[in-house]
Amino acid sequence: MEYLDERFPHPPLLPVYPVARAQSRLMMYRIAKDWCSLVDAILADPDGKKSAAMKKEFKESLIATAPIFAEKPFFMSEEFTIVDCCVAAILWRLPVLGIELTEPAAKPILRYMDSVFARDSFKESLSEVEAEMRH
């Protein structure tokens, strides 16, 4: 994604300021480490013994971040960034993962999802398989 941002820089997905760019990279690293590892493990063995515990851990982690989703229109930003690309791809797959966010505390995440999933650019980025995940 960073290559595409550098190759096609308008509009930029990474912030132009070095500190903000570093913060975005740190967030992407944390998302990959904390959430993507759980998503990969759940998808590898969705009905396995450890899967239920991983689903619970992932859901709790998401709900714990709900206040972050409430602060700004995008993930820790006033503008759509490369971090939103990472987060949205994970949130889109929640039904496939068997995770439902029904708790009142999850409302900011659900609002964020509605907003990002409604973007034309997001819809156009979905493959046929991905588009079917929510229908």
C-alpha cells in the first residue's frame, strides 16, 4: 500500500509530515501484530478449540478501541489514510470471522464502518469474493 501511495500520491494516504507518517506506520504495525495475527489464526481454524478464545480476544480488543473511533471521523485522523485501509479490510471480514459487534460500547466502531464502507473507493476496491462476504 505504501508503494501505491508513493506511486500515485494524489490524494495521499500517508501524512506528509514525517512524525505523522511515522505514527501511521506504527499504527499499521500494531494492527498487523495485534489484530491481523488473530484474524489469520481464526481463519486458519474457524471451528478449532482455540478459535473461540481468539474470537473473544479480538472482539474485546476491538471494543476496547471504540473510544478511538469516536474521537475523529477516521481512525485517529481527520482524513482517510492508509491506516483506514488496514482497519477497514479487517472490519469488513467480521461476519466471516463470526464476530458481531452488538454491545452499546461498539457503536462508534459501527458508525465508522458505515462511513468507510459507504465510500465509493472502498466499494470499488472489493473483489467479488469480498463483496459477497456481507451479502
